[in-house]
Amino acid sequence: MILLARQQSQMHRILEALLRRLPSTHVDYMNNFERLMRIQAGFAGEKRVDAEWLEINLPNPHYFLHDLQILNRFGTTHQIDTILLCPHFILILEIKNITGFLEFDESFAQFTRTTAQGDVEGMIDPFHQVRRHAEWIKRELQQYKVEIPVHYAVVLATKNAILSESLKGQPIFHVSGLRYYVRKWLEQHKEVMLDADDLFHLSTKLLSRHMPIKRDLTIPVQDIVKGVLCVRCLNGQRMSYYSKKWTCPRCGFVDREAVFRTLEDYKLLVGDSLTNKSFCEFFAIDSPNLAYRLLQKLPLKAEGIKKHRKYRIKDE
């Protein structure tokens, strides 16, 4: 059972909203575009590994926590790609969607890859990352007075990663090897360490610690394209509102969801509080009266009266 489903991160959604509205000629466009590409590749790799679990026979009950985000007692964070909890052991996965020839120098804790073009790039040591998560889990288990084996591994989501001899003996394998290693760990740990109630209790305890990490990003709000934008036209074509409909003057598309997408863009790029004035500015509406009528139809909570009135965007 999946207790915590994998979702796009807040940064993923912020960058998508930003690039919808940032002119391609903007000085920061390419930096943000490349950052989004890396996040999308990572997310695609995680989904690829998630799909592999569907064909693996697991003991029941079992629970998945995907992308568990924790603030530990030292004030630092853990972002764990996948935790599997089953009656026999706990498994922690660090998922990487990287290509190239991979090498590891254990004495220097140095992880590198050589690209198809022959460039050598240093990378964050994934073994340090996943071991750190495992150590945190073990400390939590001691605190809960729970005894159960903890395994961890780095999983490569693409076949275009070539493992060198230097990685022999390290907890790393391609996604296609996941079922082999799970079967191996089940054979190694045949004893049931946690009954159904205790396993569920432990899983929900870990879930209760989940706290999505907020990432900072400098948003050039003054530079982004304002207005309700057409999803069918490129270059930020603004839609017009008349006859109670949002219509694109270029392609004629009528989009009843456009105003809600724009509200979500506002929430991601500006914040969850707005006024009639800020609504007019972001939605590119000239009439405060029209803005007021539209605000009444949106999922907002009004606070204050008259000129002091503010609206808070409700959580999904």
C-alpha cells in the first residue's frame, strides 16, 4: 500500500509556472530551463522505478513512502526517494536518472561520470546520501524501540548508465535488478520482525514526520508575462474575457479552466494572498468591478472589508 504517493515537488511546479510566463529572451530563462530539465529527468526516473514495483511480489502487509521529506533534530533535512516497509526489513532507495560511465573512489568519497562527449564530471556521492538516510531511520527505530533490519541502495533508472569495476561491492544497481535484490533480502530475512499492527503503526509514525521542504527561488515577477494565457498558443498569448468566457483572440479557443490555472500560477509565483489590485495586475484586467465579480467565483477566502479586503487562495 502506498501511504505517501510521489508528486511533483513545489520547485518543479514553480519552474513550470515561471517558464510559461518568462520570455525566452530573458537573461534567466536558460538557467531556469536547465534546472527544470534536471528536475523533470529526476522525477521521470523515480516514476520509472515506481512502476517496477508493480511486478515484484512483496509480503503483505507492506507500505511505501515516496519522497518522504523530514526535518531532523539537528535542523537539517532528509529527502528520501522511496522507503519500503515490510514485516521482514526496511528498504531505503536513492534513485538516480543519470547517464555515462560511472566511477567511484571510495578513499576520497568521489563519484564521477564520463559523458558520451568524454567530459568528466564530479557528482554528489549518492552512497553518502542514502547512508545518511539509513542512519536517521536507525536512530528513529531505536527511539521507537523497534528492531528490524534496514537495507539501502542506489538505483539507476536508466540503462544508459555504465557501472565501472570501481563500483563492485557498492549498494548500486540498475532498476531491472530491483526484483533480484528484493528477493535476496527476503531470503536473507525470513523471520517476521513486525506484525501487521506494529508495521502500520511504524509506517504512520514516519508519515507523520513528513514536512514538504520549501525551496527558495528568486522570481522576477516584474519580468513575467501577465494575464490569463492560452494553452494552445505559444509566446504567452493573452485571453480575453467577455460573455462570461475566456477566449483566445488568436485561435478562438474557449477555456473554462484558464482562470484557475492562472490563479495557481499566482500562488506559485507570488503567494497565496491577493487583493483586487494585485488580481488586476497579474490577470491583466483593467476593470476593478470585473475583477471583483471574478474574485467571487474563485476558490478564495475573503478577509476584511472594503479597501482592506484581502483574499486567500484555498489549499487544494
